[in-house]
Amino acid sequence: LQVSVMVFAVTLVPVTRDLDPAFGQTSSQTITKPSFEVASVKPNKSGVPAMSIETPPGGRFIATNVDLGVLIRNAYGLQESQLAGLPDWTASERFDIVAKAEQDIPRTTERPSPYQLMLQSLLEDRFNLRVHTETRDLPGYALVVVRSDGKFGPRLKVHGGECDRAAGSATAPRSSVLNCGTRTNMTPTGGKTTGSGIRMETFARNLAGFTGRYVVDRTGLPGSYDFEIEFTPDQSPDTTGPSIFTAVQEQLGLKLDSVRVPTEVLVIDSIERPTPD
């Protein structure tokens, strides 16, 4: 798949939003939100299941074969259960988005990040996205530590700090940045997820994609971690491998307990197919 990169400038647009702090913004707070002056948005008709979102060095943003649910969850930092009201067509239609900032954007742990704010602006402009938030009492899971002596499972360890240092640096070596974050490989018979420099609240959010429910971090573990986990998806014909719940407990020394959580949900008021480039 060939996708041409289009260069855009970043403009600062003062806007008022009523988003809850759970989505990284203060209620009724006026913020200066960056937006893409020019971006390429094209339908993807390939029919392949794989999708990706990348933010490589140089201020680039590349989304390939991605549906709108994934784009919105990335833009607002949501778990799957925190998004409601998407029309049916958004699950089946995929898009390619290619954009580039005027300059490199430093990696940051702050949320929302510049990339998220830019993506929010793009969704509002090109897809006419309009949203509001509600608090709903949803079934979910609490991620907790199994052992009281502080010992982890065999595939979880404290991160050495390389990714934390690279996160705030625009000049960090490309190799160190690429080795940070979470990578998942899913096949019909198994899944493998590895992470480097991942905070527990981030890992909990990622687990929601495998459990189908909101996951809240209640481990009490500070700092960042490296991990590797292998499991069998629920829909897999192979029933001999561990479920995500078993894998989390046996491989990482953590556990998912069923809970009900008052959860901020982003509700879609309107969304449309994109305007042409």
C-alpha cells in the first residue's frame, strides 16, 4: 500500500470544550488546540484486518486501515467501553490518514498529547465529530497485585528508565524510542503482547482491548515496567492455551477482579463520512 505524505502546518485554535478531566481536559476549560492545516484522509478498501497507528520522528502521524472507533479512542485516550453512540458504518469502513507537523514533536507522558489534540481537531473538521460526556456505572475489572510480598510473575520486571528519559526528549535516539511502548501480534490461534517502559495505568487501558470491559489500575505500582504476555483469544479454536485472565496472573503476577466502575463515557452526537481531500 503506497501512501503519500502531505506536509501541513500546525495552527493554534482557541476552543471551549466541556470534556471531563478523565479525557485529559478540564470541564469548560478554554484550551489552545493544535490542528492540522493540511492532512490526507482516504478510504482504505484493501479488506485486510491489520491496522496501525504510528507517530514516527519528524512530527509525522500515520494511520493505516483504521476504523473510526480506533481513531476516536486514540484521540481521547479511551478504553473501548468508554465510547458510545457510533453508527454501524464506522465499524466496517477503514481509512488511511497521513500528516506531518512543521517540526518534530517531543515524546511526552502528558495527556492529552499534541498528537491527540491534533487528531481531535482533524476528526471534528473532516468527520464532523461532535461529542458529549456522561458518567455511567459499567461492569469492569480492577488490575491488582496477586502476592503481598511484592514479587512479580516471571515475565514482568521494573523498567530500567530508558523510555522515561526518552519520553521528554526531542533528541532521543530513534532506536530508543522505537523500543518503547507496546507491541501486539494477534493470530487466529494466539496473541502475544510485549511492552517496554509501560506504566500500570497504561497497561490497564490496553487490557480493555482484550477483555472487552473497562480496566482500572489498582496495583499501586509506581514507575514503568517491561513485560511479555502470551494468551489465547476467546474466539480462537485452540482451547489449550491460557486465557488473557490466566496469562495475566501466571505470567505477570497480576490479577483482574470483577468490579463496577463509575466511568466517564464519550457519547457521539454526530459523525459523518469524511470530506474529500
